[in-house]
Amino acid sequence: MKLNFTGVSDPGLIRSNNQDAYYIDPEGRFFIVADGMGGHAGGEQASRIAAGQIEAYLSANWNSSKPSGQLLQEALLQANEAILLDQQNHPERSDMGTTIVVVIFRPKEPPLCAHVGDSRLYRFRNSQLELLTQDDTWVARALKMGEITPEEARIHPFRHVLSRCLGREDLRQIEVQQLDVQAGDRLLLCSDGLTEELADPKIADYFKEISLVEKAALSLVEAAKQHGGHDNITVVIVALN
């Protein structure tokens, strides 16, 4: 399958800096979105450490005999260790961390996704948008258990409270999921700056109306800004043809 892809990141309308980071492998082998936290400098540093570390590890080990799932797990765990080391060397950033979502396309293996936190992966197929990841948040767990409704989840005061992120000593395991993809699908990796402003049906509308990945990405970011732009907004779209 041939891949067409693009990425856009915007600080939004409220914040002066951008604590999101993303990386698109020029050959379309893997895609990364990270959303940092921990203050003006800490969040920006954490997301960039994570994206850079994962990119370097995947590139260096791409042709190894390791299965893709192991490769992804090791890449994210090494990124976690790199953030912890930076915390030790810079106590003023001791509370920094980052979410992460990574998609990998490796020859002769099914595509995989790994994620930590509340940056998301969606699949758009046959005019339907489906969330493929589950947020590592208290609200997501409560929603899954039926303790709150989707409407309550969107406005819950604890919706930003993460149960897991990179930059924590207790992070020991990275879940990896196999992706069901086919020609015609589009994958969306994004930070919560998009999903906080636009509900899933609204995001789906943009995919229905716009076929070009570059135009769709820019339109989603602009729509999120028009709806408030309270956070940094990062969008990566991968079209499978």
C-alpha cells in the first residue's frame, strides 16, 4: 500500500509556546505525536526528548531481527528513561512528562500502534471515524466502567488527569496493538488540543468533505482554533492508498 501523509502543529490561541512535538519519517515508516506537560520549559523539553529518542531508536534498529512490537516497546521505554535522566540533571523540570502515540509500518508485519497518555489514534473508514486508542485517564476508565456518560466525560474537571505518561519511574510496560487497516483508510494521530475543541462527529465531517491530507490537517487545526484553541494542537494524517 502506498501512504500519503502530512503533519501540522500549532500553539493555539492561548499558549505562547508549543509543548507538542511530532515526527514523520520521510519514508513513511513511522509517525509520532507527543504532548508535553510540566510547565513552560518542561513540557516542551519532554515531548521533544520523547519524539527524538523514539525516532533515533527506530531508525537505528529498523533492520534488526527484533519483532516490531518489541522494537516499539523498547523505543518508548528508552524515551521514558531519557526523560527521567533529564529530570535528574535539571531538578527544575522534575515534574515534566509527555503523552505519546506512535504508529509503525514495517515490511512483512502488520502495522502497530503504541501509546501512553491521552494523545489519540483514530481510523476513518467508510465515512466512519473510530477511536483506536483508549486514553490513560481517570475519566476514560470511569467512562468504560459506565460510571459517567460521554457527555459528562467531555466536561469533567478530571478529564486531563493522566494515569500514565512518559517521564515516570513506575512506567514498566508499554501496550502495543495491531492495527486493522486497508486501502482507503485514513489514520489520524493527534494531541488533545484537537479533541478538546472538536467532538468526534465534527472531526469525521472534515474527513468526509476533504480528501487531500494536507488540506484536511490544516482545516482541522483551524477549526480547533475557531472553537477556542485553548491548547496546542497537533495533527498527523496518514492516508492508505
